[in-house]
Amino acid sequence: MTASESDGVTPSGVSAADLDVLAEQLGRPARGVVSVAARCVCGRPTVVRTAPRLEDGTPFPTTYYLTSPGAVAAVSTLEASGVMREMSERLTQDPELAADYARAHEHYLAQRAELGEVPEIDGISAGGMPTRVKCLHVLVAHSLAAGPGVNPLGDEALALIADVWRPDRCTC
């Protein structure tokens, strides 16, 4: 599904085949998909960019949504290891990391603002940014969509799962 015109979002880069793959990956129809933000080397979606307001009117702050089952599983395992707590603690102790993470938050907000303004989620990004780590799936999706160097903790999480899942190797 694509976002409605009333949200200032126009569909682009999402084919019917992409939507079929997303439904297979998610086990349900995808909601609010505006574009495929990152693809596997085989061409299947890995990350989608979603509208800030779903078609039913629900605010949706998660602009970048990780869809690749292999990536989702690897990140879930990483989350279960307790790394989010350690990352959040480092944010309180490392001013440079905290500043880089705050910039990632601002980038995320700017990317979402391109798709439309939703007052209910104004200033709220996702994944715990800018002060904590709440969801590595969001941070990894942001890193995959934006590229290296934008989200330091997303990049770090990608490095930590590289032995299980990497964006340059198909596991579809």
C-alpha cells in the first residue's frame, strides 16, 4: 500500500512485485510503504520507507522499517544479548557518540518531514533516538537506508551481526 496524496506523499519505486515480497516477508500486507529504501543484492526489499501517517490516519514514526527476515532475525538475536543497554549507557558517557547519535536523530526527522508533517509525532524519531537505544531494528534500517556514517549505533549493530547477516550477501 502507498500513502495517500492527502499526506503529501506520492508513491515511487514500489512495484506490485515489491508489495508481494513485503507481504511474504512480513506475513501480512505492508502498510504505508512509500518506497524501498534498501534492497538485498538479489533485488528484494530489505528496508522500506513508510509514510508518517498510515492510510487509516494513525501516526507512524517508524520511517525506515526493516523487512528482510534474515536481518530481522539477526537483529533480534543481538537485541536479546543485552547490547541495547550497553549502547544506551555509552551514550551517557561518550559525548562524541551522543552528538553523532543526536545528528542521526535529526537526519531521521528530516527524512520523515520530506514525507509530510504529523503534529502528533513532531520531534519523535524512532529506536530511542536521541538519548537511548530502544529498537536496533530501526537503527539498522536507518543505517541501511542512509548509508554508513549517518547512524553510528545502527552501523555498529550491522558490524555486530556481520557473521550472520550482511547487506552484501543474499540470504533470501
